Amino acid sequence: MSGILGTIQTMGNRFDPNTFKAMLDSLHQRGPDGIGLWHNHIVGLGHRMLRTTPEAHLEKLPWHDVETECVITSDARLDNRRELIGALGKHNFKMESIPDSSIILRSYQKWGKNCVHHLIGDFSFAIWDINKQQLFCARDFLGVKPFYYCFLNGLFLFCSEARVIARYSGLPFNINEPRIADSLTPHLEGYDTISTFYKEIFKLSPAHTLVFKNNHVQINRYWQPEPQEANVFKSDDEYREALTEILTRAVADRCRGEKAPAVLLSGGVDSAAVMGIAQYFCRDISGNIVHGYSGSSEDISGCKESRMISVLSGSGEMNHHLYTPNNLSEHLDPVFDLVSQLHEPFDFGMILHFLLYQQAAKNGSRVMLDGVDGDIAASLPSSYPTHLLRQFAFKTAWHEIFAQSHNFLAGKVSPYKQLLGYFLSAFTPQILKEYRWRLKLPAMMREYLADSVAAEPFAEKVGLQDRLLTFERTHRKQELSFPYEVSLNRVQHPFLTVGLERYDRVASLCSIEPRHPLLDKRVIDFHMGLPWNQFMREGWSKFLLRRVAEQFVPREVCWRVGKEHMGWQFTKKMLQLKQDAIYQQILLQDDKVKKMIKSEFTSCRLRKDGDNKESQQTAIHTDVAGLVLWLNNNQEL
């Protein structure tokens, strides 16, 4: 992780070094290891360095290549360095002597805008081509690295953080009130991959390039996941060997530069697989010990997630750092200081991650691997028997439904009830489904609006119901080919992008770079060519990934059922411990809060009249607390 920044003056104004330096200084958490600036009279490029790879210690950005008159600033980690260096004809260079930014710039010089087709890794970068008077920018395939931009009052600006543009550029920005309503309403965090909380600032969507030339912004998509040529192997073991090889490389690439990698470890198979492979890699290659960071319940006997974490912590060589909600009290003020700087209201729900990232940074880590998001990369929807029925594979469908009920659902749902639901879904004519959906739509909208914390006048002002309708229509269930289009649809959903962005925002406050091996492009492409029964089998989701994980971690973890989210307990604990401080901040924003939030949800007091009500009230407090802290960070708007 690093911070990037750039400006282009288009109306005869000259580059302002003082404003630019202030913006660079505000990115210090993203890059505490160094600061760099290149500029001429109209263009400025800046960089804040966080050194997380061996090559980064030789890197100085922005880099001006005087031979080609191109200047680059980047936040990048390339995973196909060896192949790229060979393709660029740099065989006489030592691998460790060429920074990733140099490879990107050489790729641009060789392939032009098509260079992005050759890059594998996480990246956002900008190249100022002096000869062409053109800025070329790109963001990685799934949006791991952030890229924000605006073009206002004759100034084009880009940055790793939207709030830096809004606070320090001196331009007139306005709060994007519809996005505020999104933060107060279930389902709408992933409304799109473009808008921000500032009207005039936008995100560059994943897998897109941006060219700024002659006062014109041109944006193009350069990649989208497509069905690959079918991966046909002779046996299940060959499938497992193939994915093991690819996933091991993805984990190893993300351990590059880390003497003792840190891993966000839950009790699920996704992070367990990453942890197990990282342990194997470090033990056999580098001789280092992996650090695992986990959140656990106080009493593990009643929490399967905590029990699985306990099993994992004792299954191999690992320095395990375990925290419970009560431990939050010991780190309360430092963690709340970070939370008070949150980039977006959505981030308040990441209290556990704030704690774990902070502790990892305190212990000297700069990189944190995780298992995000195996559900999307390695699985299909649990409704997959519907597609089997639609293909008239009745015997197979019944077998999977029965296995799903017995294994994954642990007998909690009758297979006959499941069969009826899947059968109706498979064979109800589309016109009837459409008619039924339209009949249900008004009730759905009323329910969504009732669940929203947004005050009714505010919701009407921003067109909240129209946003809900748009989102529902865009992402409602479609008739897709199985399994390829179903899998493609999941990978491209905005929920994946906004989730990755949330991880980046929280980690950046701790100068930690999050890395996601299961979302490696090579892993995604491999899954695009798999038959359905390597995704799902015998009622088990992530069938092939579970078999891969079996080689590295206890079988008990690989074939566990159910899922519990530990983060909720930490968020609730933070609200309990800091509710007075949050309430005081609500009072500071009283006028805005009263206009935006339903009056019954602004007291910020946990009710004590039963567990269910307390949990429900805590969810609402999360929305309120997140918005209020964000508003206090943006009082100038």
C-alpha cells in the first residue's frame, strides 16, 4: 500500500506546490516511509511510500524516465514480475533490482494502453506522457487498490483517498446526500462502483482505465471475467493438485517481502486455507513463523467460530494473537481514535478489523493476508439444485438436495421442503416470476424503507425509494447459464468491490496493506473453467477449496458447517463502551442529524429489554455512529 496523488491545471493556472504538499502530507498513514513529488508548471504527481516488497526499497516515486519523457506514480504489487521482465527483454536484470512501477512504465512504453492486459496483481497507477500531453490511469481487476478523481473548475485531480481531495484541494465540494441515505439503509452500500460521499468526486471502477487529454476524461473497461476453456481433468485429485499449485503461488506472491506474514484468521475454510498455505510456504522456504490475528467469543463452548479458531491455533507453527470483546477495553482509546478517522460511514462496522490491523502494525507487520472472499471465488449460490433441475438432471438434483439438507444444513431443513422450493423456482415460467415480483415489489419497498434509519423527509428528498428500486431491478435474480454466467455474475457484483474498498480504508489508517489470495486473477480465471461439481458437491459449498485446505489444516475446520460473524460482538462492545462519546458527537451535529435520521434512533442508547431487541438496536446504532463520526470529519462541507 502506498498513497498516490496528481493534479493537472487546464485553465492557465500554475501548479500550486503548497496545496499539493498539504495533500501529500495528509496521506502519511498510507505511506510513512517516504514522500516524493514531481511537477512542472501545470502537472504535479506525488507519492507516499509504504515499503512492503523487497524491490520497494530501491524504488523512488514519482519516477521520471527522461528517455521516454514519461512520469509514473503508483500503488502496485505485481505478481507476474518474472513473466513481464522476460517479455520486456530485461533478462540481464536481477529480479530484485526492478521495482514494480518500472515494470508498469516499461509495459506502457511497449504496449501502450493495452499494458493493463499483461499485468497481474493489485494496482492503481497514473502515467503522465509528456510527449502526448496525456494522463493514463488504471485500476486493478477487482478494485483492491483505490483510485478517486474529479474534474472541477479547470483542475483534474486524482488520489488514493476521496477525503484528501475534498479537504485539502481548495475546491468547492458538496456532500452527496443520496450516498448518505445509502449508509442508513440496508443493501445499498453496493449501489454502484462509481459514486462517493462527495458529489463531485468519483471512483474509477475496477478493471477500467482513465485517459485525461485535452480537458476530456475517457473511461474504458479493459477486462471482465469470462468463461475460460473448460478445465477438464481426469480425477478429483488432479483438480485439487491444479488449484493447490495456483493458490500456493497466489499466497507465496503475497508473502513476498514479509519475514513473518500476518493473516486475518477466522474459523472458516477460506482464511484457514490461506493460513495453512502461508505456514507451509514460510516453514519450507523462508523459515519464518506466520502470525495469526483472530477475534473470539469470551466463551468458546457456545461459538463454533471460536472453537474452530482454537483448533487452528493448535494445528501448526504459528504466533497466534487472539482478542475477545473484553480485550477491546484494554485498547479502547487507540482503537476509537482510529475509528473516529473513518473514511466512510460504512466503516464503523469494522471494529474488529480496526483492532486486529492496529495490533498487527504495533507488532511490526505491514501486510495482512485474509480469506476474502472465498464465497464468491470458489462457490456458487446454495440454490444450485435449481439449475440441475432445469437441465433435467433430476436424479443428481435430488441427491444434492438430500445431501445439502443432511450435510451442510445439518438436518435443520427438510429435503422435501427444499425440493419443492427448488422445483417451483426451476419450472415456474419467467412471465409468472416477473408478475409475482411486480406484485411483491411495493411491499418490499415498504419493508426496505421501514428498515432504513433515514428520516422520511430526507429519504424523499434524495429519492431513496427510487434508489432501492434501481438496485433491486439491477441485481434481482436472472436466468443465467450454469455454472459460468452464475459465477461471473457473482465476481462482478458491486458488493465485492465495496467490501474490498472497506478493507483498504480501515487497513490504511494503520499503515497495513491487505492482500487477498483467493481473489488473485489466476485463481478467479481457474474457477471460471470449472464444472459445477467442483464448486458444489454432496451439498457442500466450496467443495474443491475444502479439499485443497485438507492438505494444510485439520479436516474438522475444512468440513465445518454454518457461519458466525465475530465482528458483531466487537462492534456492540465499542458502542457500549463509547456510547457517551458518540452521543456527544451526535449533539455536535444535531441539526444535520435531525434532518437525516429518524428521531427515535438519535439517542444512541442501547436498550436493555431483551437480547433480540438489543441486537436490533445495536445495528441501528452502527449506522448512526458511523454517519455522525463521518460528518464530524467533514464539517467544512
